[in-house]
Amino acid sequence: MTSPQGKFSDAADLLDGAPLTGTEAHGKHLFLRFRDADWVHIHLGLFGKVAFGPAPAPPPTDTVRLRLATGTDYVDLRGPTTCALVTDAEKRAVHDRLGPDPLRADADPDAAYRRISRSRTTVAALLMDQKVIAGVGNVYRAEVLFRHGIDPYRPGRDLTPAEWEAIWADLVALMREGVRHNRIDTVRPEHTPEAMGRPPRVDDHGGEVYVYRRATRPCHICGTGIRTAGLAARNLFWCPTCQKP
């Protein structure tokens, strides 16, 4: 392990040569365990990137915060918001401040609903609040609300238990499929390009979606123009007909 950029050098020196013994993710936070209880906490933020490649690794650029290398492969971490060596207690503190993650087996959706059902904040903003639910992100936020006909500006306290149960189950299924295929697809089988006879989506983010990054284009279901607006520091997308207040 090395830190070509120098910002993680002290920790990298302590861990250099130590075996990687485990990995764990919670929302947007990644934890790498070395030896028995040495954890590296990583959060990419908006600009962090991870690059993988076969050995031998090329000379690192000065933006590489962390490089992991073996005899066969290497991994470079560039521009993360967080890259820190943490203790078990510090790791637990990160978990404690995060909401349930639909991708984790130990997730408790009722914990998220307790927060949502007491809040006047819009459900779209709550889905992006990592203290409420971890890891959903902007694409899944827009898409799951469309799939369940939920107005993104509805206050969280107006979301019924049945609606939340359906949203949570959908997020679990969609996000697991996204991990499995390394691609976000949210349209149901009857709304795929093949089923509808429409051109496939062409976008750097890939995947077939209903509303995300489709502002002003016609809704696949009703033909209404998709709308967009800023909400919770990100662009929100929704169909005003399919997601009536």
C-alpha cells in the first residue's frame, strides 16, 4: 500500500504489506479491513474515483491518494472526500449516524419510516438524507418515486406504511439488480425499448429509466413532458401526471 499523493502516507506506511482481510459497505461508505481490526474508511464524494488494472501498475499520478497493489493487480483511489485509518469505535460511529442501507442484510426499514413518518420534509429530500436511508442516490430516488406514483414534494409524514413498504422492497430489488449488472435499469418489462418499440436510451450513465435525466421528454407511460427542479442539492426528475399531488 502506498499514498503517491502523500495525504495518506503515514497510514499507508503502517499498513503496507498487511493482508486485506475483509470489506464492508454501508451506503456510500466503504471500509477495508487489514489484519484483524485496522480499517480504512473511504467515501468517494462527488469527485472520487477508483481505477482497477493488471500489474505492473503504471507510474502513479499526483492525484492518487491510495494505491493497493499485488503481484497481479492494482487499485488506485483518486480524489475521495474521505480516506482515513479508523478504529473499530470510529467505524461504529459512522454506522450509527447512517440510516438503513437497502443492500445490507441487517437493514431495518422501520427505522427509516419512523423518521419519515414524523417529518414535514419532502419525501424526495428524505430519500437523499443519508441519516434516514443510506445509499439510495439521485437515480433511484427519482425512479422509485415514479414507479410508485408518489409526488416527490409530498411531505414524508403523509407517506403511508404500505407505500413505504412497497418503496423499500422496490429499492432492495432494484439496487441488488444494479450491483449484479453494474448498470441501473428501472423500467418494468412492459416498458423496455423492445416491448414499446422505442429507441433505447443513450446516456453515459446507461440503463433504461422512466424520468431520470429525461427533462422535457415525453413520459413513457402518459406522454407528459418530464419536469426537473433542484431539490436536496441535486436535480429532481418527475412526471406531473403519473405522480400527482
